[in-house]
Amino acid sequence: MELIHVRLLALFFTAMFILGIAISSTFINRRRKFKYVFLGLLFSVGAYVFSQIFFEYITKIVEADPNRGALYSFVAEMPKLSAIALVNGYIVIYTVLILEIHSYLFSTITPVSIREGFNALPDGVMFFYDNEPIHMINPAMISISQEICGRTPTYGKELTDRLDEPIVKMSDGRVFSFEQRKKDYRGSAINEVLAFDVTEEHRLLEELAGKNAELEIQSRRLRSLNETITDMTIEGEVLKTRIRIHDELGNCIGAAKHYLDTGAGDRNDVVVRFLNNISILDEDNKKDMSTDIEVVLRAAKDVGVSVVIEGNIPDGGAANKIIAAAIRECTVNTFKHAGGDAVVVKCVTDGNLIKVIISNNGNPPGKEIVESGGLLNLRNLVERNGGTMKIKSIPVFLLTITLDSRLSEILPEVYAI
């Protein structure tokens, strides 16, 4: 066998000897089965023997020792294929042992792996007994504690006494949520403190709070706009009615003048027409009424829609305003969409609960009503104040609202019409 091949074999088996010792040491530390330890040691010894044989052969060649002995003959007469097979055998065996170690490390929980996982946690973990030094703490909790306490605490209470709030914001912008609880460990109560990094969640909550504030402002504007539009609709119909009254009054005056000048016409008819117009004008000139219900009833009368109320509606307060808003919305829809002229409001009281059922005449809805605009805003108003609202479309329209009569007392700040 050539000298260069012998040198390579000597180096190879030296490396295999070192690797075998490392594998055996790993198996021993990991408390593996005896057969794996034995195999590692066996192949380490074999690698050592072969390395010594080849190194001795090299030495004898270099020193030109004429009495080269049996080792020289063994190496010189070893076929290359046998050497290659021996090398491959060692490689295969060591590969199998290394894979066994890898499989063991990733499939078996050991005290060492638990400790490594504990230290690698991104969240802080600490255990301690009352009035005793910290029993266990991971690097993440050490870093967190150093910033909160100004130094690494010796006792767990040094940290917990400083946690006035469960959420703590660090100087670098990170936010941690702390949890404290007691656990049973070997018959004794031990304190567990956890610190979770909730920086991203905290940022999203702040963004959400800001967006909610913006949405609330927009909601108020939309409610105000809806009320304005509804009032403008009623006022427009009232204006049309007043124009009609004005035209009718002009006609009455013309008919009266014609009757006085010529004596032609029906005197009683002229008088009745005058009285009707005067009574409407007299109603229009009365002072504004005190409650929202009365204002809505007056507006409904102006557009020619009669509102019949059965039962007692609260005289004032938040409930009165919400019911008034419901009657106003139903009056507008009756006038504009149903072509009706009557709205019936039934009010039933059961303790502190008030149930209001509103229906109307005219054309019934042809299909299920999709809440939008005024009805949707009315629902938001009712539910925002702790009430419920139901709409039935077929065969006739029914609007049912349930409220608490103490609404103005229990929700003074939430109420907004």
C-alpha cells in the first residue's frame, strides 16, 4: 500500500477515535442505554488501535527500519478495497450513532432540555417561595426585572411589590403583561410570576381606541344629520300644508267677496271653510309644547297624519325622547312610503319596563324591511340606551320597542338623541 494512503488512514482513524470519545461522552451525559455507550467506546478503542498501527507503519518507513515486523506486513499486504470497506464501516456506524443522538435530543424531554427551553423562552418566568430567595428565573425575566427594579432582584417580592399595574411599559417601548399565581410544588406553595410581551397587542388596542373615538364622533355627526334631515322632511311637508292653507284661505276670501258682491254661492260653505282655516292658523300660532312627544304629535297633525296613543307614555326624560323619535320616524315613513294617514301607538307598562308597539295604516310593505337610514339610527339609539327593538314587516308593519322607565336615572351620560 502506498505511503500516502497509509498516512490518510492514520489521520482518519485518529479523527474517528476523537469523534467516538465525543459520542460516548454525549450518550453518558444524556443517560442513554448501555448498548449505545458500549458501541461508542468499542469503536473508539478500535479507531485508536488502527490509528496506532498505521502511525507505527509510517514511523518504520520513515526511519527505514529494516526489521519492520508484523505491523508493516499487515499494512503492506492490506488491499485498498479492504481499507476502503473499513473506512466506510466506521463512517456508517458513527453516522447511525450521531442520528441516534439527534433523534434523542429532539424527541426526549430531559432536565437539560427543560432548562434549555426555560432559558430560551422570550417571555419572563420566575418562581420563588415566600420570604425566600428566587428559586428559578430565566434570562428574559432577569432583563425585565433589572429595568423595573434597577438591579437583579434577590427575592421575588422585590419585583412583585413594584408591579402596581398588570401592564408595564418599558423605556424602550416594549409592553409586558404580568400574571402572578401560586402553585403547588412538592407539597409547598410556590409563587409563579409570568411576564408576556404584549407590545403588538397594546399597539393595536391603542389604534383601535383611537379609531373607536373617531367613529363615535362620526356617529354623533350622522345622528345629528339624520335628525336634521328628518326635521327638514317634516318641516317641508308642514310648509306645503301651510301653502295649501294659504291658497285655501285666499280662495275663501275670494268666495266670500263674490258672495257679498253678488249674493251667489252657499253662505254656510263659505263660513265652514273660513272656520277650518282659522282653527288651523290658530293651532299654528300656539306656543311650542313642552315634551318631545307633543312636538312630534303637532308635526304629524300638520302633515295630515293622526297619531293615536293608547296607554301612558312617560312625561319627560330619555324614554320620552326615544319614543318620540320612534313615532317621528314611523310618521315620516307612513306619510312618504305607505301613503297612510294614521299611526297607532300602544304603550304597555310592566314594572320598570315600557313596551311600545307602533303600527300604521296605508300600504303594507311588499317585502321584509331592510333597516337603513332613520330606522337603523333609531335601533342604534334604542340599543345604546339598553333597550331592544324589533320590526315586523309582513303582513303589516309593526315596530316594537322595550325600554326601562328609569332610563334617565340609570343612563344619564349614555343617552343621546
